Amino acid sequence: MQTTSYKTRLIFSIPQSTVLTLLAILSAAGCSGSKNPWEKTYPVSGIVQFKGKPISGAELAFFPMDSSAPDEVRPKAKSDATGQFEAWTYAQNDGLPAGKYRVTVVHHEVAVSNGTIVAKPNTLPAKYATLDKTDLQVEILPHHKETIAIDLK
């Protein structure tokens, strides 16, 4: 019993300021690890239009122009009925990492044929559908909420 009492006294005999200092150091050490630039995302929203009219159900893909970005950094978005979208990388609507991106946009109407759901061919110009042909580019700046307007011709 005396041993338990002695240990208890030792634990509580450490000055509170020392405990707080140690906790602060440990917390800072855990948080100070620098993240890779693609690990931090910034809010990105926008509208996608074709010839000035909003596109419902357009699928956008953002391809980093920085070759050091890992393959899992492939942000995407899907427009709502008004053409509005919120982009995401790791979780729904979390945004994009800062950097420059090439953007592809496709739109496939969905139909039911003989009880099966089928996607019709892309209804947008083919040049926006592939990474090697698209001329769409955006730049996401750090510490900003970006609003992107994409008007396809």
C-alpha cells in the first residue's frame, strides 16, 4: 500500500507548469510535420455551361499539371441541375490542393432500355473529354475559396 501511495505522490508532485510545457511540446511536435502540398485542400465550387446554358450532370475531372502529384490526387466534381458543382479530392466537397490543373468535362445522359440503365454517348464536344485534347486549365491558389466558371463552346 505504501508503494502505491508513494507512486501517487510522485506523479502529483510534478509541477503543473512542467506538465503543461511537456504537453505543449508534444502537441507541437505532432502537428508540425509539414504536409505535402497535395494533402491540403481548398474549397472549390463553380458552374459549368455549354454555349451559355448550365449543364446538369456534367462530370469534371481535374488533372494536376505538377508531375510530382501522386496518382491518387485526381479531384472531381459533378454538376447539379443548375450547372453548379463543388469539387472534391479525398472526401465529398473538400476542394482541391493548390496548383494548376487541366480539366476534362463529359456529359452522358442516362436512359433505361429493356429494364437496364445505359449511358448515352457524351453530348459535349469531344475535345473536352480527354486529357490530351482539352484546353481547359484552372489554377487553385492556397488559402482561397475558388469559384470557377467553365463555359464550353
